[in-house]
Amino acid sequence: MDKKTGTDPGIEIIGAESMGVRSLCCVVNTPSRRIVIDPGVALGYVRSGLLPHPFQVAIGRRVRRKILQALKGATDVVLSHYHGDHVPLAEANPYQLSIRDLPDTFRHLSCWCKSGDDLSTNMRKRFDALADLMGSKMQIAEGRSEGDIAFSPSVPHGAAGGNMGTVMMTRIEVAHRVFVHASDIQLLDPPTVDRVIDWRPDVLLAAGPPLYLSRLSDVQRHTAWENALRLAQVIDVLILDHHLMRSENGAVWLDALGAATGKKIYCAADYMGLPRQLLEAQRADLYQKMPVSPGWHDIYAQTMPR
């Protein structure tokens, strides 16, 4: 553990909103495993009425290559749910990771996945496409454990009772420390936060609240703040990103949380020792500073390099 940065050498975050893309992909190394969690990437197809800026596209391509490289050396892959920024897709748009680009070794990995129960029609198609690819290597993992890795039952994607479905969280023991990946929980469901705390993580990577959405109520914003305070009190290294860092307000919220708790609270870029790049939040500014030629996105979609 690097005491200056909080970084654990066994944990590498590959993609997240503070690193310029929609993702929460990471790699965790244990003595017997190299685990890739949520190997997906997206850019937010339209934001402020604009398609991704070419600078965003370049960063997205770089993250996509890093995910593919990580998968080549992996033993296990975890799929927390089936949104397009978390899994490879059979019908990927030009800014996502396509199944056809996966290394040949992917189908031989131990694949720990959220079940196909209670999925929308679109999510079910994604589940089925991955199941066809992985065959018997695709194992429903909710509530299971094997050695140094364990999985939660399904928990809400955001607030309980919402229309976004459910996700699966992952707990991994890494060199006498515990890492938890809490994808898309958004800190909006107190029982889910209770479950995270019960797992006693030393390092937590979780999706923070989607402050950029006007539909997020004042009550939900308060709930997320209170849950973040609870986590900060008991977890050494707290990393909050994803939905939270899709707006500049998210960065302000994160730093305010650090001030309120008197400890460093990380986004993914902070944890990895990188400058923050909130490119989705800055999309309109990117278009102003670096104008985009008409038709650029059509040309890219037709000729994009892999």
C-alpha cells in the first residue's frame, strides 16, 4: 500500500468518468488470480445535444485497448450487470467495446456474472449474447463465494424500487486486505451500504450519486451524502466515481465530503495518481475550444480503428 496516494499495487482502475470515459473497470491481482471486473466502456452517446468530442473518442479508444490487454492476461472476469458501459456488447456503438474485438482467450476465462433474472428485453439480449460466447464458463455468481472472491445477492441499481434493475457487488481478498467493487449502487439504498460495511473493506470502489440528473430528489441527495459519511468513517480508502463524476458538481461534492470527514476521499483518477479528466461534463467546452468538422462522427463510425 502506497501511504502517500492510497494506491494498492494489487488494484488498478482502468476506466472511470474521472479518467475520461463511462466505465468502472478495474483489475485485481491475487496470488492465484488476475480478475477483470466490468470490462466495458462508453462515452455517453449524446450530452448537451452533442455526440462525443474527438478528444473523448481518443481517450475512449485508449481505455478500450487497456481493457483488451488486461483481458489477455486475466484468469477471471466479473460482470456486475449488463449496461453498455460495463460489458462487451454484440451490438456496440462506435464508442463502446464490441464482443467481436475480444481476445480469443476471453471465452476460456472463469466468468462470474449477475443472473439473467428480471432483465429488460435489451439487457436480456446482452446476457444471452455473452452466454452464447462463454458457454459453461459463464457462472451465475450472486451470493456465491470461492476462495478469495465473493459476490453479493442482487442489490438495487441506485434507489430501491427504481426502474434501472439490479447489480452484483464483488468482494476480493488481496494480500490480507479486502477490496470491494460496488458497481452502480449510487449510495442511494441504505441496506446496500449496510451490506458493504458488513464486508469490512479496506478499499472500496463504488459509483457515487448521479448529481447531474435533475430527477434526483433532494431526499435522495441527502441519503447519498449520509451514506457516504457512513462509509468514510469505516473504510480506509474510499473511491467514489462513475455517475458522480459526470458533472463538475460531482467533483465539488467529492472534495466537500473529504473536508467534512477530514480524510482524503478519492475519485478513480486521484487513486491512480492521474489528473482528473471530467470530459463528459466538459463536452460543450471541448466543442467550443476544439471545433469538430461536420460529418466527423459518420466518418469515424465507418472507418474507426480498433
